[in-house]
Amino acid sequence: MPFYQKLGKIPHKRHTTFKKEDGGLHYEQLFGTEGFSGMSSLLYHMHRPTMVKDVKQVADLNPKAALDHNIKSRMLEGFKVPAHDDYLKSRVSVLFNNDVHISLAAPTKSQTEYFYKNADADEMIFVHRGTGTLKTLMGNLRFGYGDYLVIPRGMIYQIHFDDADNRLFILDSYQPIYTPKRYRNYFGQLLEHSPFCERDMRAPESLEVHDEMGDFVVKTKKEGILHEITYASHPFDVVGWDGFNYPYAFNIKDFEPITGRVHQPPPVHQTFESARYVVCSFVPRLYDYHPEAIPAPYNHSNIDSDEVLYYVDGDFMSRNHVDKGFISLHPAGIPHGPHPGAYERSIGQKETLELAVMVDTFAPLKLTQDAIDIELGNYHQSWLED
């Protein structure tokens, strides 16, 4: 995020001695992206963060395409992805390209036996069901229904759930995730017309400092391969940090919708962006107020991007027969629009209570076999009139 945060104890000047109570030194770590030109933070450890005892290769996590080329609109029943005790094993890839991997997960137990680091990609975890605590080396962050959790690449973390009923929609982003440029001024501050502001973002609330030595397994994904790296010190030994690169949460209900006299295009719902895809939030809002307005979206051609819509809650007015956890894929190259009857039903309506997350990619998405296994019928024929 493009604004400064700090937590815990830090020295007055960077790259200077920072002594412990016993006279020893804390160990400084620059945690940054894009070499030394991207956003970064400075972390101060009790022990060297480099003490590796063992490295093992565990699994190949690269998704496999069930078919390489797709031009058919599809609907997936996301809640059919089975639950699993283990957090990493619960993550099921359904759609992917070289820029972003989209997964679903239904973990039933907290991640306590190991730590996880995604060294390939930023992660965005949308919490559809469940509450708990995201524990990271930069502090703890409570989460719940509707939260986007943005976790920078290289962040070591655990997720602790409050109970067993959890549903997550996850993006692995191979470019950094930012707030949209048009919402920010020259200095990076979110502008007055932005549908959210800095006070809506929640950074880690408290540090959990472990001054412990032993065997600590950090499962690390690099080039799609999962490794087990055993460290000699506890990863959560950071006593303080400051900077611009850290995990944070933003709740979809804090997105303030932009409305108009006539139907507004999807970019008004944009919440995040990367160089190769965008994320939008569809939230409850008042409908268009022109006396002749048609609130339902007009038919539009996906010529340059694949459109993915993850249905969270409410009655999505442009679709017939969708339920929570469904995922629609409208691929580039063909038009799509409201289902038969939805266009007409929307006229005269005053508001919508829909809640959904949209991902528009600028390169075609491939489907995995797990996606095809949860596909709903002949969705591509659902615009035919009876």
C-alpha cells in the first residue's frame, strides 16, 4: 500500500546499531519488491533471519490446463470444492494464466504445524466464510466475512481460524497488487473521489514476538515448487518494523459505490489493480436515477479480457439461477450480458443488494480439471430464449 506504517520498536535511524536489552544487536532486514525500487519495509529481528538448517523439495504446485483454448462461457459451483484439514492442500486451482492464478479453498483447521511463504506471488485472499487471525512476521491481523487480505510476496504467515467452516477465494498475483492509479494523487494519497480511503485499510494490529530457537518449517513456494525450509529460529521474532510493504485487510463493505443517472461501466467498481488484471467489488447500491434508465448492464463484448465473477451474496440482478460461491467465466472474444428477463426486470428497480468480486484479466485464462469437475451444465446456452 502506498502509505507509511510502523509497529513495535525501531531505531531512530535506519542501518544503525539497535541493541537488545542484553547488549546484543537486533538484525535488520530489508523486505522489498522490484529490486530496490519497489515498496519496502525495514524489519528488526531478534535472530538472523538466514539460519537455514535443511531444505527439501516437497511438491509441484503448478496448475495444469485441462484444455488450452476456451471461448465458451462457463459457470462453476465453487462450494463443491471439498473441504480439507490442511490449509495448503485445501487450495484448489481453477483458473490461471501467467499473470494470476485463481483458487478456491475450504480449510477446516488452523495452520499451526508449519509456516507458509509464497516467494512467487502476492496473494489476495477474499474471505467468504470464516473468521480468524492472519499471523505474520510483521504482526497479527483479525479477519472476517468480506475481508480482502493482501499478503505481499515473501511474507511468512500462518492462518488461524476460529472454527471449521471457512471458504476462501484466492488470487496468486505475479505482479504487485496496488490501489488504482486514478484514485491516487502525485504523492500516493487516495483522492476524494476514491470509493475508499486509507482509514479503511487495516494494517497488522500487534506483534507476536517469539525469541525461540529450534526447528521451524517454512513451506516456501518458488517457481511453482513447494519446498520445506527448516530454520533455526522462530520466523516471528520481529520486534519492530516500518515502511510501505506489509500485509493489510480491506473489507468489501467499506467500498463506497459510484452511481449515476444511467448505468455505469465496470471500472467504477475497481478496487485493486496490477499490470495485467484488475479486481472490482460489486456492493449494495442505489440504481441509476434517470427516469428512463435500464439498471441492468448492457450487452458488452469481452474483446481484450476474460471476465471472472465470484458471487458472494444477495440476488445478482443480471443473472438467473446463481448461488453463493458460483464463479462465471466470460472469455475474451465474445459478447455477454444479462440473462433473458433480467434486462426487463431491472426497469423501475431502486437498488440492488448484490455482493460479488470480479477479476478481469488481460490474457486468456485456462481451466484446470478441478474447474471442469464443478462446472454447471450448459451455461453458455443460458441466453437462449424459451
